[in-house]
Amino acid sequence: MKNGVKKIIVGNWKMNPEKIDTAKKLVADINRRASKSKKSLIVLCPPTIFLSEVRGRKPPKKVKFGLQDVHYEKSGAFTGEISATMAKNMKAEFSIIGHSERRAMGETNEIISRKMAAALRSDIVPILCVGEKEVDEHADHLSFVKEQLTKGLASVSQTEIEKIIIAYEPVYAIGASEAVGPHVIYQRNIFIKKILTEMYGKQKAFGIPILYGGSINVDNAKEIIRDGSVDGLLIGRASLKAEDFLEIIARVESIK
Ligand code: PGA
């Protein structure tokens, strides 16, 4: 995944915006003004119902699309769900998997593992979200993240691991007023690499892009990428304002 791409900037729109016209304008604005961006892979994850229309007949050059979730079965009696096969058929290339807001709705590591397998089977790049709910003095939060990784990746083979992205998103930083400090992000980044090394060996582990997500904004993005040493960002609220999203990309690209 890392080859040739400097940073991966993912916009998670969640259940926004309410109107398709707003969604189309957001994509058009981002695509038009990101034309100078050479170093970023920009992935937008709109609500699935908007995907086909925002992508349009002539897909935007600078933007790739992802879903916010996929189901683990190909088809069947799963009311309200969307499969990875369907996502692929609608030309999505990525999918967020195991976001904490979905975990809060009851999604377990076992379900997430099946979703990872389904995404990879359909040639969708899964962006696996992990992150502790709180930090405690016994370092249980590290065991928590370790378990999310080992169980969430249980279905992912040595070959498939080269096709995934990890997003470290501490739950307390999502939708909050502040992101986690870059030094904490750096430590977690190293911790995640250590677990991935145990699972897949150093060479593969260090090739897996690790993003940070949680209250990214124009003012903290650059420092987080630089000092947290992450490969990109998963952005919620700030991805709904073209101006902010583009400024984040510009600041990240200004890192030498
Ligand atoms: P936020 O959301 O940037 O609004 O905190 C991030 C996320 O949930 O991925």
C-alpha cells in the first residue's frame, strides 16, 4: 500500500450530509481544488446511498471512494446491510471496518475479522479501526488494542496483509474537542507495529500504513503526521468542510 504514495487522507462522512446536492458539491470542490495535490491518496467514505451519484459517470480524478462498513456475507437475508461484493460492483475501492461507532452498536472482533475477510475477497482495501476506550495505569488499554488487532486480523493471511490499512482511533478522541498528543500517537504506532511484527514479521508489518483518527483539524494535522510518524489520517468532522479538508491536505503535504 505504501508504494509511491506519501500520505493517505481518508474522509469519514458518517451519516452526513442530509442532501445529495451537498454531498456532490463537497466531492466536486475537493476534487477540483485537490488538483495540485501530488503526494496524497484521498479517499472519501460517503453514506453508501450517495456513493454512485457522488462518483458520477466520469469519476473524479483526485478522489477515490470507500464505504463506512461492509457485511461479511455476499448476499442474503440481512436487512439493511451492504456486502463487500456489492461495494466492489459499485466501484468502491476501500471500506472502513470496525469503526468504534459500529463496535458500540455491538460489532465484535470476531465479526470484524469476517468483514476483513469479505472485503479482501472482493478486492476492497479494508481500513481496520482499532483504539482503546480509555487509558489505565495497568496498561490494560494496550492489551485491549492488541486483542483488537490479533482477533480482527485473525482471517488475514501473510499475503493479504499487504493490502490493508490500520487506523488507530482512540475512542475518547473521536468527536471530541482535542486529538491525542503526537507523542501518544507515536507510542501507539510503535506498539501496533510491534504486534503486527509478531503476527506477520517485520518487513510486512512495517509496510502496513497506520493512520491516526480522532479530532483531526487544520491546526493539529501536520504535527500529528510529523511527530506521530503516521502514514495518514482518518478524518470525521473536518472532512465535511471542503476548505478544512483541503487545508489539512496542504499542510500535510508541506512536510518535507
Ligand atoms: P472526528 O471523527 O474527526 O470527527 O473526531 C473521526 C472518526 O470517527 O473517524
